[in-house]
Amino acid sequence: MEGKIVIVIQARMASTRLPGKVMRPILGKSLLARMVERLQMISYPVSLIIATSENEEDDVIVREAEALEVKWFRGSEHNLLERHYHAAKLLDAAFVVKIPSDCPLIDPRAIDRVLNYFFHPPIKFDYVSNLHPATWPDGNDVEIMTIACLTETYKKSSRSFEQEHTTPYIWENPDKFKIGNVVWETGKDYSMSHRFTIDYLEDYHFIKTVFEQLYLQKKTFSCNDVLDLLTARPDIMQINSAYAGVNWYRHHLSELKTVNAGQTKMIKMQST
């Protein structure tokens, strides 16, 4: 491996479903701080940068980044691809890792597995993820690409959902890029049944509860530790079960070539 690996964490306060989610408290620190803490547990030498918007409300994100001693970049509010590209260029990245800020339970081991596959294959990849298709519990999202791949994507992406979600142009064009995927070593697929990400208030309560149950005993708790907890405490899994399998794909099924209706769900509201 030659060149710098940069993890870009895209974070902003605006959210139609849960405003300010990245600054919500988890055991005395922000959700964003807990996210950064998890990323710092991986085995690879990386540089972190938090990419936020130029909106005044995101000043708090910059202050948090500085308090965490993490680099930051401010750019477009809605074009996250542009923000991702310029943040990576700012740190002179050779390889760029995309980790959403709404994945504070991400297992550092999952990141290591994807990076291992990217850097030690017989094939020289442009892009590797654990999302196409996904098998890990939702919220363990890892994508790594070369800076050349990200640059081409930035220059050629034109549709709004490609710019909002950063990487669809890559995995929607397997003829243009050498793409790899890492599946969960358990052989199971929990991507539609287990939700460890945050988009709704119930997600926050779920994540907060998991941290409260596991963190004080084992700061480096794994995905398997979370699953063991949910087996012992199914009531915790029920907190946000109504949103399991819900993701942004559902809004763009008519436009996406490599995603089908079985990879997303509509919101199933719980009866009262």
C-alpha cells in the first residue's frame, strides 16, 4: 500500500427526520464523538476528516471536530459527492473511505475486513464495499475507493441522487470500474432485519441503550457483542424494529439498475 488513507465522515445538523442527530448525547459525549472513537479503533493508519456544510447551524460540527482534534472541511449542503471529493483532496488522499456519520455502532473489524480485501487481493480494485450486496447489520457501512475513482465520479455524476449519496455512480457502472464486495463472514444476511444506524428518534434510543449496556464493560465491543445483547434482550431490538430494512433506495428504485425492491422496505408504522 502506497499513499494516504483518508476516512471522510460526512456530518451536518440538518435532517428532515431527526435534526441534530450527530450531536445527540451518548454516555456524556456526542454521537459524532462516539463515531470517531470507533473509527480510531481500526488497525490501519488513517487520517480522519469531518466534512460538513457551510451553513451556520453546522458551526457546532466544526467546534466538535476541533474539540476531537479531527480535521474538518466545509462545502455544499446537498452535494455530498462534491463535499467528499474536496475533503479528500484537502488531505491529499490516495485512498478514500466513506463512513456515514449515522453509523456510531460500526464495528472497526468490519472496516478492517473491507480494507484488507481492497489492499490484499490478486485484483487491483477501484472500489470495494460491504454494501453491494449488503449482509452485515445495517449501520456497518464501509466503502473504499481510489482517489482516481472518486475524481472520475465527481466529474461525471450528474443525477441528484448520485451527488447526494456520493457513490451510486460507481456501483451503478461496473463496466467502468473494478468493483469488489465483502460479505459477512458468518454467512448470514442481517442487512434487512437488524438496524444499527440512526435516522429516527427510535434509532437514537436503540443506539443509546446499546452503548449503555455494552460500553462500560468493553469499549471495543463488536457487532457480535451487539447481536448477543439483542438475543438476551429482544426488547432492545424492538425499539427501532419498525424501521429495519428502510433505506434511501426505496425512493429511487425506478432509477437504480443494480438495486431491487428486495433490498429496501417502506416504513411499517407500529400500531398503537
